Amino acid sequence: MKLSAKEILKPALLLFVICVCITALLAGTNKLTAAKIAQNAVEKEESSRQTVLPEAEEFKTEGDCAVGYKGGEVVGYVYVTSAKGYGGDVQIMTGITAEGSISGVVVLDHDETPGLGANCEKEDFRAQYLQSVPDNGFTVVKNQAAGNGQIEALTGATISSRAVTDAVNEAVALYAARS
């Protein structure tokens, strides 16, 4: 059985029209929501700054970091860094006090595996970084209790644990270069 040109073009044209309409709707939705998405990202970053450097009353962006002030005095620095994880880049915000201690770590963005690498967002994992900055940065350990300067890897998510640690170590290096 041979199909005529009309029988072939009619469904193709209908499919084309449907695709154009859907594309226009998606573009319109993107345009309507882009400003709100950007505003939410700014609000999340501001909130995260306060989380990682709770002593600060205000922040001023200076070069590669946000400097936290309290009563006009510098209380610490906030760095946003990233490292390659299992599912892609893991973006981290790290607070470092003026005295050289990690005051907080927040995971801003990641595509790690739910239930495994995504556990890097949990407070008990992030709390391991709350210590004085080690001279050679943090290292990840497996199957043992973490000591000073060591981070115990998440079970089944060593790559994600290393990604967070690498991002924190990058912040530590930026802090050291500033000092």
C-alpha cells in the first residue's frame, strides 16, 4: 500500500504545529519565571551566608569572597566553591572565621545520588568540618573514626564526600592566600 503525499504531510504538519506551540509555551513560562528564580537564588545565598558565618551582622563582597562584619570588625569570610562529584559539580559555601576555623558548610547545589551522595547535605556530615583549618587541608577517611583534619566518608558515597571536601579545601586555600 502506497501512501499519498497528503497522507504523509498532514500528520507531519500537525506535529510541527504542536511542537511550535509547546516551544512557545515553554519559552513564555521561562521568561515569566526567570526573575523569580534569580531572586530565590540570591535569597538562598544570603541565607546560607548567615548559616555558615552566624557571627556576622552584614556581608560585603570583596573579590572572591564575602567578608562578614560585626560592629565594623571582620569576623570571617564566606567562599563559594565547587568540585566534581559523582553526579556532577557539587557547589559548596564555606564560612571561615577570622581566627581560621570553619564556622559552617552548606551544600548549595548538587546532582548526587539520592540516599547516598545526597546525604552530604545532612548536618551530621557537614558538622565534621567545624574545626580549625588544618595546614594541609582536610582528608577523607573510610572505615575509621575521623581524627583532627579528617572527614569520615559517607557510606557508599566516597566520591561525593571527596567532592565536598575538595570544595572546602579550595575555600581553605583561598582563605590562606588572603592571609
